[in-house]
Amino acid sequence: MEYGKLIYDNECNRLDVLFDNGGTFGGFHCGDRLDILQDNEWVPTRVEYDEDWYLFGLYQSGKIPVGLDVRVCCRL
């Protein structure tokens, strides 16, 4: 697992993760899974799109706060 902050990448119009080393995840696609830290607990969710990006079961379309602590599995 890798840990970072959720960001929005304006160049590719996708949610992404900024890691401590300055690297990024590379942009999320619909169905990609990640965990969000809420109240000191990791909550699983997935990225989806409907007029704007949202996190299934957590944040509505266009209402995702940037800077959320997240963890993701590395892409190969």
C-alpha cells in the first residue's frame, strides 16, 4: 500500500494521489478502489463518475474535498 493526499489533476481531469515523494498514482479511472481515512479509520470506496467524480458511498458528485488522506495499492 502507498499513502498520500487526494488531489484533482486539471491536466487529465481526474482524481489522483500525491505521494510524499512527489510522485502521483497516475489518475483514477471509474471502478478504481482506494481507502479514505475518516475518523482514524480506513474506509474502502471506489472512484466513479456521473457529471463529475465521486467516491461511492462517501462523497457525492463534485463534493469531494481535496487533501483527504488515502491509501492505494501500487499500479504495476
